[in-house]
Amino acid sequence: MFKKPSPPFIGFLQASALVVYLIIIAYFFNFVTPMFQDNTSEFYAPIIMLLLFVFSAVISGIMILGRAGILFWEKKYKESFTLLGWTTLWGFFYFVMMICFLQIK
């Protein structure tokens, strides 16, 4: 029924999902930072930030390495590394676009 998506397209989707996730995390930081301005939250702020960091690493790893890991587990090594390469390439493309956007602005 549906044609199997190509590795460049899957890599694009994975990198795009990661960028959207990072934007959501950035908005979260902008929302939460004013809440930790008083002196009583000096103990809780690092704990929350470290928990978010660990949780974010897990989510990012699943998004980027999930499909490639399944392919690697199925001994489809070439497809796995091709997908990982395309995802990295699209991620680098987004990085360059963000830098160019900041330079223009």
C-alpha cells in the first residue's frame, strides 16, 4: 500500500523531530527560569535541570538512534549507518540554518 520511505526522508523526519523537541525545551526554560529567581529555590533548580538533562538525553537518543539501532540489531549494518549518516547530515543542515538565521537577524 505505502512505499517504504527512503533513508534521506527518514533522516529528515528524525532531525526535524529533534529540532522541534529542542525548541519545546527552549520554551520550557524560558517559562521556568523566572520561577527560580528567589533564594529558596537554589537547591531545587539544579536538581530539576539535571533531571531534565538526563530525560532529554534519553528522548534525543531514542529519536536519533532508535530506528538505526533496530536496523543494526537486525544485522542491516549498511542501512543502519546510512540512516544515521542522513540524520546527522540533516541535523548539521539545521545547525547551519540556525547560525545563518542568527547572523541575518
